[in-house]
Amino acid sequence: MTDKKSSGLHWFSPTVMRPGLALAAVGVFSLGALQWSVHAQAPAAKDINPPVANCNVTPDTIPDPADPNKRIANPIVAGFLTSGQPCQQVVNTKGLVSDPLGNLQRGFDFYSWLTFIALNSPADGKTVIGQGPRPGGDATTRWESLANYRQLADVMLDKGVQPTWGERIVPDACKALDGPNKMIVKLGEAAWNQPFKTGPLIDQNGNYAVFDILMNQPMFDFIDQKGLYSKQGQERFDSDVVFPLGNNPNASNSTPGRMGAVMIKVSWRVLDPEKDKALMAKFHTVDALIYFPGPPATKTGPTCVAKTLGLIGFHVGHKTLFAEQWAWTTFEHVANAPDEEQVAKKTLQPPYSFYNPGCPTCPVNQTPPDPWDPPASLKFPTNDKSQVVRVKMLPDPVLQEVADLNRQFRALLKGTVWENYMLLATQWPSDHASKTDCNGSPAPTFLANTTLETYSQGRVPLASSSCMACHGNATTQHVPATPSDFTFILEKAQCENGNCGAPAAGKRPAQALRCGLAGQQH
């Protein structure tokens, strides 16, 4: 593996973007020769990927008025706070640096900030982000509204029951605690154990971090229409899993913009409204009902407890034209943990949620001891706490570019709860049509969030965190297993009526042409 400390083109996987890609003539990821692939799916009774009237097509750079052959940074202004969600990335090989891949990276990172602002804007669709009624201008967000996103637990239902969009499911154990704007978080192992069962994350107050996964309606409707919400439904489905793509409208608007599939993974820490009163204006919070369904999902339960949760991590996966391997955005709270340089230089800025400056000899980024299963208190059973340090996984040019965007966007959000969140980076396919790397040659090669991939940080091939390399291994529950288009969501489907039975007979397996890109052509 190439040394990631060097500059230039060495900060992404060895396979680079093919010169023949459609952007070569104009230098922009947008609609072009591959436009037809947006409509590659068979017609359905319902348009699961309907036109979007207000795709945000704001680019990160604009032509220099003094020299049309050059590009300058698009000023980051208050209008961006109400500019809407991008349906697709608008990026350019020309930009602020001489490295084309560096310019594309900045474009994807700019897109990530626009996406973060749009998704975390108030759910009412009218109030500007940071101007809500709660401390720090906080408010219920768009992704927390049942009209826009559904939690995984409300899609992959017990006994493989067909889900209904917009239906709020309140477990019996939670009904006495329920009320307006309560978020129900159903605990299963994936809600407290990190990927590949690497262990729970414990904050400095001894509380478990809690995780959740959500999806937008185009992704939900695809699962619903194809019957993929149950294990038997996946057995019966003998075609390829290809979630809908997001795309921008073309110049004449004859091809409308479409959002495509979007999935979100969030991480939360427990906050005490009294003991943590000084922190409440620094975190986006929700009043949550944590549901313990009981065995086999949890050892505790069935029971339900009320907790105030503060947002600490925010992943977004968005499948778009020219990013069929999805574009992967990750944000986290600025007070989660210090990075390696801050620890080495003693430039810490406590307090941290997952680091104790008074314990320099505490083991770093180590899983806590067993037992791991959370009790109803969500308190870890011993005094062990996670001592987390952010490992340097990105090359210096990317770190500098991201830091510059963070400085500008956080200044735009100054005085609000949202100024306390920062982009880590965006991972994207630098060669989406590669015939040799079915993951699209991820750029940058590695990426991790300290709260969502705490124990897999690093730069070790096949071991360290990489969104695309990991999700490229995701499969359905079809026998034999088939690619699930870069999402592990389908693995959570339950057996119909609680009876799994024998695998369906006489069904052909889906024809996986390339990893998770089953059946897609270029």
C-alpha cells in the first residue's frame, strides 16, 4: 500500500479515475453519457424515486471573473442554510489546487456539508437551521420526521410483517412513557455493539453509546415493493438489488432531479438534563424511549426507559449517478475525543465525551471487558470507560481542505447547537466504473468516525475502517447470498410468521456482475 503521508495522487487507492469518464470534457460530475442508467430499473406501479423540484446544485467553486479559465471558491454564505438537499454531487476536476483528485475531494466534502445542513434543518420545513425553540436553536430535524425517514427497526419488523410508511410503532412497554416528539429506539445488538461485534462504546459518565439506522422513502419503497422486508421475500426475489440513484436535473429540465436512496446512521450519548445542563445547548438532543425487547435481542426486557440523548455521530450514505457505490459522509461532535496530534502536543480542549485527560496511561481505543449486554440503566456494569483518540487516517491535503471547510461552515452556524459538529471527510468512488475494483477505488482509502468505528481506526488494508470496502461485502439473505448494493440493512430481515423454513427452491440466484453493483451497466 502506498505511503499515505506523501502528497499528490498517493492519498487514494492506486486505481485512479479513468480519463474516458464523462466528466472529461467539462470537468464536472453531473448528467452526461451515463444519464440513461438512472432509468435502468424496470417500471413499477409506483415511482419509488419521484422527481424532486428543488435539488441543491450549488458547486464548491465558480469561474474566476478575472480569468474564466480559473476557478475560485464559492463564498459560503447564509443562503446555504436554506438551499436544500443535493440530489447528486456537483464536483469539478478544476478547482483551487493543481491535483484533480484534490479538487474532486473538496467538491464531495462541500456536498457533505450541504447535505448535513439540509437533513438537520427543522422538520417543519420553514424554520432555518439553528433557529428552533430549544437551547442552541435546536429543533426536531428533517431526518427525525416520520414523513421523511424511517428507522430500521420499523422496516424490518418481527415475523417479517410488511411495513407501512409513516406508521409510528410504539411497543407496549413504552406506551405509558410516550408523548409528543418522543423518539423510540429499539435496542438490538447493532444498537450498542460496534461493527463486526467489536464492542460497545462507553462515555466518561459510564453510559453506553446508542446507535440507530434510518432510510429515506425511495429506499423504503424499493424494499417494500420488492418484498425484501422478510427473509422469505429475499428468497423469492431472484433479481438484482439495485437501489435508486440520485441525479440532478439536466440543463433544460427535461430530465428531472431525483433524490435516490439515502441511509443514515447516528450515534448518541446519554445526557442528564440536570447534571449535564451546561451541555444541553452544545448537543442536538432528542427525548428518547429506549426499548429493550428482551431475548434474544437483549438479555434485559421487555422494558422501556426514558433518556435524553445527545447526537455525537452522523453517517450519511447516498447513492447517486457516478457514485453507484454510494457517497459516504461522516460528521461527529467536536468534543467526542482529541486526535493523536492534540494528545502528543498536549493541546487538549476538554471536556470530552470519550477521553479523560487525567488518565494518560489509560489504554487507548480498547474495547471494554465483558459482559457487554446493557442493563436497563444503560450504565456499564464496571468502572471501565472508553479512552478514545482519533487516529490520523487521512493525508495532510485532505485534512487541511476539510479543516478549511469546517471553519467556514461552523462560522456560518455560530451561536447555534450545530456549530459543535464537524465533517471528518467524504469517501467516494474515484473510478466508479472500474472493472478491477468493484468498490470503485475509494477516495480516500480509509475513513472512520470515532463513535461509529472506534475500534477499527487505522490504515491497515482489509482491517481498518473503509465505508465502501466494508459495505461492498454486504449481502442479502438469498441462498446463495447475493450482493445487497452496499447496505447491511437487508441482513436484518426477519422470518415470516417466525418460521424460516427451507430455502426457496427453483429460484435462480441474482447475477452479480460486480460486487455490490449487481446488474448495473456502464
